[in-house]
Amino acid sequence: MKFVVQRVTESEVKVDGETLGKIGKGFMVLVGVSNSDTKETADKMVKKLLGLRIFEDEQGKTNLSLDAVNGELLLISQFTLYANCKKGNRPSFIEAGAPDMASDMYEYIIGKCREQVKVVERGQFGADMKVSLVNDGPFTIILDSETL
């Protein structure tokens, strides 16, 4: 499982011109699921995500978590995080989770985040989404279950 976490001042996702999710200060997270991922993997990733201390404290040090700043979450499914470009120039996505399993895992992650975060917005699994954001910093962290 891979999460690309971007600290944002605002972010929004649209499908067919309609806003599905919109947040202010918080994390916009691209969520990639592989075939080998489990709920235990998701639990570990959510725990790490929600524990990240990457907001500035009074001294300007990155020391505060999402909870400490009343931050919001926007979770976007993105199978292309598992693109394999080793052979040729056309990416292979065989390492990405099968759609039914990946959709279930995405829903599970959203549910786990909603247990701890007041505002959790989302995209639409499998849709052609238009995502906009203002990256604060910029500050981007890549979480990979293989390296946690």
C-alpha cells in the first residue's frame, strides 16, 4: 500500500464538474492499493498517516499532527501509484490491486480515518477525477507499507 501525503491549505476533487470532496487545512492523500494488501496493512498505514507530525508549532518546527491542528483529510484512490515502468515506456499496472479488492480496501481506509478525524472527504473510486490543491510548503511525504 502506498500513500502520497500532501500537506495542504486547501484541496478539492471533482467528477464531471461536480465537487465530491473539498477540504481546508489538512492532508490530501493519494491512496494506492496492491494485490497483497490486507486490512492489517491498512490499519498500519492509517496509524502512521494520522500520527504524522508535519504541521508547524509556535516555534515554526514541524511538530504537530493532523489532530493537533484540527486538520481535514481528502482521500483519493490512485492505482497509478503502482505503475511499473521497467520495460519500455508504457507503464504496466499488474501490481495494482484488482478493482473489487482495491475498492473495498479504499472504503475500509475511509472508514478507519472517519473513526478519528472529524472531516474526511473522498473521491470516487475508478472515476476520472480532477484534483486541485494548494500544497503547503510544499510538503509531500510518501508512505509505503513495504518500508514501514
